Amino acid sequence: MEKTIRYGVGSVSRAIQGQKVLQRNGFRAFVHRASGKAAGGCGHTLWVTVENEFRRAQVERLLSAAGIRFTVQAGDGV
């Protein structure tokens, strides 16, 4: 069963950069604007659909390798 993980990022440009990196690697990723400022971010989140913990770990490695700092938003997880 697929789950959507929300990652808080520091800026909209970082969210878009992360989206592109993930989409190039076969992930479904979308940038969303939150109502109000997200904790540790600019109010934009990166939503990524994953099938399991292994795929989630891949997402987080790709974001880290691209230099994108992120936080997992509360209430999400596989």
C-alpha cells in the first residue's frame, strides 16, 4: 500500500529542486504550499509517494545527497 510522506524544506526553490531530483529517479513527488509557515521551513512541503520503508530510505538519501535539508512532517510515515 502506498503512503504519502510530507517533507518540510527550507525554501520553495529547494522543494522544487527536490521534486526534480526525485522525479528523475522514478518517484512521484509534488510541491505543496501549506497554509501558514511550516516548522523549520517556508510553508512549502514536498509530498512523496512511497511503497515501503526501503523506498522511503531511498528518497531521504537522494534528498540528502542533493544537499536538501528536510524534516518529516508530523503524522506521516510508512
